[in-house]
Amino acid sequence: MLARGPLDVFDDLLARAFACSSCLSHVPLLSGYDEPTTLSYQIYLFGPISADVRHIAARRRDKAEATIYEIKAQGGRAAFIQTDLTDPTQIEVLHDGILDEYGRLDIAFNNAGYQEAKAPLVDQTPDVYARVFDTNVRAVFLSLRRQIQAMKDRGGAIVVNASVSGMKNPNPGFSIYSASKAAVISLTKSAAMEAAEQGVRINVIAPGRVVTDMMLSSKVMDMKAVAAGLPIRRMGEPEEVANAVVWLASDAASFVVGHVLAVDGGFMAT
């Protein structure tokens, strides 16, 4: 069964979010609004259960407007901060602005991602390589660096969105993307070891075989065939990843550090 769209699952996510008492009154940041499916993550993690403004940072406002609209429609507050996540100066401005206004940053979900068009490695260009690694690795490096600094005095939780492609990549044609996600996983785990004693928990979410715009546009194969190859025999839904993200960001995962949580229907086990 294919996943419902993010707007279809909003009400369900919102209702279940009320059960996450440890997510109340946090100052959260979601950076990297790369596709509409991110709405599921944003609503679930940073919905109107919190008294504080939810911050969304990305290059383009139009891609975040659906989330902002839904949060405001439910009585919450949300702020869009236009940011090039690969620019160190803009990263500083983004985080300094949040700290100046609220005095803290409690949760960060680093979600920027870009996947090249499917092609053999020999047909890829240096420009494509640079765009993939700038978006998927450089942006995470710059964000983690500033977020650890912001959280170290009072603690916090950071979740980095990677992919099972960084752990296991059976699909030729996406060598740069898979290499970038492997780099993100290694970078994040190292950062987690360094930041843990400062009270900052950092973990990785690694979705796989979830129906998203990126998955559909990759044209790897028919989605029914992909689902049939999974132990669970279906594709993942965006809110199932959101469940895992909110758990990693919450106090329920207070003893989880440097972990790579695959949300993949058993793909990594095959």
C-alpha cells in the first residue's frame, strides 16, 4: 500500500503529538525543506503543542509554506528563515537569530538533501558532485558545528537525516548520493561522541523505501516491485519516519547517542 500524502496524515500526527510531553515548550529548528513530505516531520515534531515558534530554514519560502499554513491553522506559530545552508555566514545568522530571541535552541532536525539524476559515475560531472556533497555533507557539518555550540550549556537533541543508501546501496546510478550519505553518517557519529559529555545528544535517522518525492523521482524501479522485496511487503509512509524522528528528539531517547536508526521495513536486514 502506498503512503498517504503529508496533508492527509496531518490530523493523525497532530493527535499523537500531544502524547509527547517531553516535546512541549521547546525551541525547535528544522533546516533543509527539500520536499513536501517534510511536512509530516515538521507537523509532528514542531506542531502547535509547543508555546514557542517553530523555525524552518531553507533556500525557498514556497517549499515551506504548506507547513507554516498548517501550523498557523491549528493555532501555532511558525517562522521561515531564508537560509543557504551551505553558507557559513548564513548559518551563523540563522542560529544567532534564534538564540538572540529565545536564548536557547532545544531541538534541531537537519533535513537537507539532494540526489543526482540517475547515471553511471563516469557520466557524472564535478558540478553535480559538488552540489550533492555541498547539500548533503557541507550543510550538515556547518549546522552541527553551530548547533552543538548553541546547545552545550543547557543540552539538546539533534537528529540528522541520512539514508540507508549510506549503509547499503544496491542501485547503480546514485554513487555520489550514497557516498554523501555514508559521509554524513560517519560525520554525525563522530560529532555525537564529542558532544555527548556536553549534554547534546546527536543521532541519525536513515529512511529507506519510503514513498517521498525523491524516491518517486529516482525511477529506480516500480514501487510495487520495491515493496515486494521488503520483509514487510509494503512501502514506508512519511509519518512512520516522523515517529522515529520525534522519538530520537525526545527525552524518551535520553540514553540513545550516536545511533543510526534505519526506518526501512527490514531493507537493511535482507
